[in-house]
Amino acid sequence: MLSVVQTPEGPQLKIKVGDLVCTTPQLTARRDNEEPWTITPVGGQIEMRRGKEVTAGPIIKVLLRF
């Protein structure tokens, strides 16, 4: 699950997978051979951009495989 948290460094993405929790200012994700998404916190929400396509929301659930 991705959400946004405010830290002393500014807004960060919070990534939670089971018991693992980490934060980062930006994330790039790609599926197979598709163009990558750039994921950033914007205005208290998560913004996912790929080309001209934009998806935003307060929480985004994604399936991650390791």
C-alpha cells in the first residue's frame, strides 16, 4: 500500500508491505516492458504519472512481487 506522510524532510511516500514500512520522496515503477510510472506525493495525495496519463488518490493499493 502507498500513502503520503509528512516528515521533517517534507512529504514522503510511505510504502507498506506486510511488516515492512519505508519512506521515499519519489518512486519509479514499471510493469514488464511498459513505460515507467513516476510516483510522488503531491498536495497530500499520491500522484502517478506516465506520459500524459495521471492517476491520483490519498491511498493506492498495488500488488508487489519480490
